[in-house]
Amino acid sequence: MKFNLFSAGAIALLCCCLLSSCYKYQKDIPYASLRGSLIDAFTNTKLDYGTVILKPAQLVNGSIYIDTSGNFNNTRIIPGKYTIYGAIANNAAFTSDSAVVDLTGGTPQVDLKVKPFVSIQSHVTEVTDTTIAIAYTIQGNGGLLPSRHGIFYSLTTKPTAKSYTGNPLSYVPAPGQENGSFTYKMTGLTAHTTYHIVVAALAPDNILNPGKNYNQGREMIVTTGVVK
């Protein structure tokens, strides 16, 4: 019995030492960093949606998401050489260039060129207590004609077609109006309220875009009653 108790105690002590060593290694590991942005190759502007994928996958704290400023930054990557590319979930609404990066020292800045199925640019032109007017351009790339336009808005960040499906501002453009410059005035809004607005368009190609993901313009954050 004494021998068994001693053995159990020794095993427990050994396990504690191993766990302590693993924790110390995890704590002291010299993580690598990576930062950059996704750039629309057609308009040379930043996208503020999407993710950056690393292969082989050696990320420590999850995917690298694009923030509202159009940048990505991750400071906890296991050092090594990676191929990186841009993606939107599993069904990207763009094709992406790739880049090979050596993350063994420093913090590389990588601006990846992506080719959206539809390029969108938008800006606010007028704000009152209850209205917001916007101007926007929609351009299908590679001969694509967007089958649906959308102006998605909410009181929380980054509204999308899938998170705000009841939006009445989603519509099928008239023939000949799939691409071009447009204006729209949102009315009946609540005074002194901050709205998050995204202009989007859907590329209809079932082969290129089987997930029916919308391309999006940059998020516009507007407070009614505050003149822009």
C-alpha cells in the first residue's frame, strides 16, 4: 500500500511538473506578428470586411479579421513561413492574391490585393434629424452584372444582407441600372441616433459565388442631427 501511495504521489508530482513546463513554454514562446489590409485591386481602396487565412494554420488566437478601419493585426502567431490570402468565410465574394511571409522576426506589413466580384464606393452627402442621404457607385467586375443592390443599416456595427434580411432597401435593379452611380435618402429615422450603413451588391454567378455573399462598401457611421 505504501508503495502504491508513493507511486501515485510521484506520478501526480511528475504531471504537475509537465503541466508547469508546458505553461511556461506557452507563456514564454516568442510569438510572431502580422499586420496589413485587403485592397480592392480595381479601386485601390481598403475593404473593411473579410478575414486573412494563414497556411499552414498555426494561429494561436483565432482568425485574423479585418477591422472597421480596413486593417488586420495579429500579435500571437507561432513563428514560421506562411502563405496568406484573403477570404470571406468559406465562400469569398472576391478572388485574392496570395503572399508568402516569413514570420520569424519583426512585424511584416502585407497589403493583399483582392478582386471583388463587385466594387462599391459610397459616402454621405446630407444629414438631418430624421434623414441621411448617401451617394454610391456599384461596378460589377469582369463583366458581371449585379443582380441585387442593398443599403443595409442598423444600430450595431457592420450590418449585412444576412444579418438584416428584412431591410426594405434591398432591391433588384432595373435593366441597364445594374452598374452606375446612384443616390438614396433614408427617411423616417430617429433624431440623434447613430446608424451603421453599408451599401452592398450581389454577384449572381453561381459558380464564382455559390454562397451568394454580397460585396460591401465601407461602413458609414452617421448620427442623425450631426451635419457631415
